[in-house]
Amino acid sequence: MGGLVWFAIAVACVLTGALTWLLYPLAAQRGWFVPPQKKRDIHKKPTPRIGGMVMVLVFTLIVLGVNYLEPELFATLNFPFSFWGISIDKRLLGVLAGGLALAVVMAFDDWHGVKAGWKLYWQIIIWAIVVASGIGIASINNPFGGQFNLDSRQTAITIGQTVYHFVWLADMLLLIWMLGMMNVVNFIDGADGLATGLGVIGFIVIGLLSLSSAVNQPAVATLSFLAAAVSLGFLIFNFYPAKAFLGDTGAMWIGFMLAVLSVISGGKVITVFAVLAVVIIDGAIVVFDRIRRGQNPMTTSDQSHVHHRFLRAGLTVPQAVLAIYLMSAIFGLTALLTTGLVKFIIIGSLSIITLIFLLWLRTNHHPLKGKYE
């Protein structure tokens, strides 16, 4: 990664912060992207959801600029493609096109609201865009050595002059992974700075792993650090007390980018799972409890997530969010510093400890009865 890339990362962070600073007072004044509050919200003041649109816009423009000035960087993804006379890697095009399409749909949701079924439909369309660009989970590392290959069964699909190969197991696993990541991040976006900060941690961990000698993927590292930069630029205004929110646009995009970057040119699925282990485990507990009570787990809105439990236990909003940051950072460092079976055992042990802790927290601290500023 050369000087241009690090300059672009700095510009992405500053530009995201500057645009947010310019837009949020105007959006708040005119009521743009300020939907009704949900039961899970812990704030009282209506706040515009502009973060996602700013982040996606800045990320896309900066990546296109870097691709134009230093095209050999993203050529290392090894999937060249010409688009309107401009050379761009096909996988990179899939990342940008999928992210933009997701942002358009979710921005409409932030403005007017979209039913859960339509969100799922468009998330599947986004997955199709990613698969068509050549991104997929070809194999999964076996902690005991070697890999599990997922590309044994394929079906050729011809669209016009182009032949696509649908890899059944790999592409369906990618669908589950993408849907999981997008909805998990959106699921826990209920405290100031929580989802944004976890995105920063996740992107940095993927970037550092991609720069390691064992992986050596500077293109993926560049995309990861740029995603971290726009997230950090917005976090300044999203941390408590938040002046602007991610909205479904930003939360879904963070989940989308974490999912896609973790599988480009080799799987880093376990690493991303480790970073988000706390909120994934918490989300699973919440979903199970809602189903047990006969509620729809995707549409029910309440205050039963881990950050709500921390607040009920007496922590302030910043303390609760920072505690989850710390837990996620420990998982991320573990994923970076360990390999193979050792990584599997340590992350598995930490996950079990986290599960026990969250169940204890849930048992001993009831849902919040009031609201927090």
C-alpha cells in the first residue's frame, strides 16, 4: 500500500466527517430521514439517519478515484473487466454496485419505510449482483488442516453472451452469510455509535489480516481501511450523544461490506464472526426468546439486547458501548494472533464464555422500563 492509498484513507475519513457536519443540522431542521421512534430506541430526540448515505457515497467516489489513479492495485483481484471504456476489476465492480444498490433501497426505507419481506427480496438481489461479479466462498479452512472445497457442483447459466456458473453450495452459503451479516449489524444498531464502532473494528481487523504475509491481499486491505475510514469519520457524530444515525442504509452497508470483504480472494469468515461474536450470540438469544414468546423476531422492537442489559445494570450509554467495543476487540485480536486449531479452540471458548455471560445478564437484569437521552 503506497502513499496514494494512505492519503485516500485520510481524505475518506475527513470528507465523511465534513459532509456529515454540513448535512445533519439541515436534515434535522427539515425533518429529512427522521422516522418515528421504535420501542428499542434509547434516545428521545428525533435524529436524522443520514450516515449511511454519506458513507456509501464517499467510499464509492474514493475507491473509483484510487482505481483511476492506481489501477494496478485492484488488478491484483485477478478479475479484469471493462466498463464503459474504463478498466475496473469485476469483483470491485460487484462490491461498488452491490453497495450502491443496497444504499438506494435502504435509503427509501429510512425515508418512507419498507416491509421486511421487500427488504429480504432486495437483499437477495444484492447477493445476486455479488455472485455475478465472481465473488464467492470457494472453500473453508479446516481447523485440523487443509480445506473444505465448496465448488464441486456447478450449473452453467447463460444470460445474453455471458455464461455464469452458479456454484450451489458456495453461493448458497454466501447468501446465508450476507443475509446474516447485513441483518445482524442492523439488528444491534440501537445504541449511539455501537454498530458504527463495531464496523470500524471489523474493517481494521480484516485490513490487518489482509496485509499479513500469510494472506498478502493489498487490494482487500485497501477496501477494508477505506471502509474503516468512512465509518470512523461518521462515528465522530454518531457516538453518544449522537447527532446523526446510520439508518438502515448505513447499518446494512456495514454488514454487507464485512460479509463481502471477508470472502474476496479467500475466506476470512471466522475472523469477521469473531469480531461480531458478541452481537451475533446476543442476536441469537434475542431471536430465540422472541420466538419462544410467539413474537416475530424480525419485526418485534424491544429493549432486550446486550446494550440495553448493560444500561439496566447501571452503565451509561458510552460505557455500555465501549464495553462491547472492548469485548469485540479481544475477539478480533484473538483472530489476528492465532491460526488453525488454536484459533478455533480459543474463539470457541470465548464464545461459550460470552454466551454464559449474556444469559446471566439476561436472567439478572430485566428489560429497561424507561428511556435514555
